[in-house]
Amino acid sequence: MRDSYAVVNIVRSIATGLLWAATCILANPTQAMSDVESIYYYQKDGSYGYYQTLLNRALEITTPEYGAAVPAMYNPGDNNATEARGLSLLKQKRIQVIFLSVSYIRETQFRAVPIALEEGLLGLRLLMINKNTQPRFDGVQSDDQLRSDFLVGFNPLWGDYPVYQHNGFKLAPATKYNLLFKMLSSGRFDFFPRGLTEVWRELDEFNKQYPDLQVEKRFAFYYPYPVYFFVHKDNERLASRLELGLKRLQANGEFKRHFQQHFGANIARAALDKRHIVLLHNPLLSVDTPLVKPSWWPATTPFPTP
């Protein structure tokens, strides 16, 4: 008998809970899941967490004007979906947003939200070298020497490969990521330009295999290479919403705090004020791409103007 009462009480509890939930939805229809818009993206790798958070907050902070919306992961059926695959999904409207570096072609094919999500930090590169070659870099007297006297390792499939071609560097192409570190260690080329968020993580990762690699001490490269949100050409509503959201996050200081939380330690470690920054031209950008001086730019170096 006691077991029968227990079952009845459990059933009553479940029924009461369901009734309460249904009442809440009817009383507050804006909270019903059917009224929450899903904004699909495909970049699920952990390295995109910074952009995913900005997307979520830009949607949240514009809820009063546009209604509730949440980022949602689209599963393309491929755990290693390429950049080209992501752009194809966006063109087909199977996803609504993508976060990628800017190029003239992308700005022509899609609607860009023209706010640099990482303040142009993707275009700042430190040079990974074999530590035995540091004396050669210590003897460099001009930027042109880095072009004429040194060989650069780079993947020709990466989007910014044309930047190094356009700026006159001698290149040693290699399409296999791991091979580039092996080639650098064995002296097949002289330096490997790496992003600020990549270089120390990679040195730690490959330290056992290639303990002779380090960050070069004198130089850094910079070329305008902002990362934007891109949406479909027809989705002006979402583009306007994301732009409004990002501007609000900038105005209330949240954007800057988020940036510092993710990149502040590496920027300080790079000691940019003690480096000579070699300025490179990016031929991939349109003349209309805005160039905004980032907050991390060292006071010791004039920011390039168009």
C-alpha cells in the first residue's frame, strides 16, 4: 500500500510540474522555446570560443529590439568542416553567421559586420625561429634584409599566404602543419610567422620534438587582417543586430574586458614596445575596409594609415 501511495505522489508531482511549466509558457509566450530564434554557426572548435561568446552577448544585449535569440551549433556531418565548406553553408542559408578574416572577395559575396572582433590581432605575427639563428636576426639592419636574406615557411593553403608573396618574401611552402615545425628545426627555412595566440602554445606542444625552437627577440610583423562576423547578403536584419550589439558591448566596456581576458597576457608577454614592427601591405582587403588603431598598439610605433 505504501508503494502505491508513493507512485501516486510521484505522478501528481510530475503532473503539477508540467501544468506549472505550461502555465508559465502561456502567461509569458516570449519565453516559449518556439519564440527563441536560433542563429546557426558551424565553427565548433574550442579555439573559436572567443568569437562564440561575443556572438552570444551581441544577441543577448539586443533582445529588447529584436527578440530572444541564441547561437546554435550546426552539424554539417563533418567534424573537420573546412572554411570553404562553412562559406558554402552560409551561402545556402543553412547557417546564419560565420566568423572569418576579411577579404575583398568575402565582402563582395557576403554581408560583413565591419567591427574587428579581435581588434586586428590576427594580423600581428611573431617569428618562430631556430634559436641558433638569433644572431642572424640581431644583425639585421633593415626590413628589406628580412625579405632578401631569409626564407619564410608558410602553408600556401592559408588565407594570408598572398600577403607574404605580395610583400616580396622568399617562401618555402608546406601544406602539412606538423611538417613546418620539423622543417624549421632542421634549417629548411629561417622563420615561421605565427599568431600571438598560437606561438607559445605551439612551442610548448612541440618542445619535446623540437626543443631548439623559440620566438625571435627583435621583430614582429603586422598587416591589417581583421576578423568579422559575416552573414548572408540578404540578412540585413541580423547584420544590423550584430553591429548594434557589438557597439553596445564596446560602449559598456564588456568588449574590452573580454578581449583582455583572452589576449592580455600574451600581448604583455610579446613586449611589443621593445620590438620593431615590420608593416606589411595586405592586398586581400578592399580600399573601403576600415583600419582602426587597436587598443593594444604600442605607443612607440606609428600606426599605419591608408
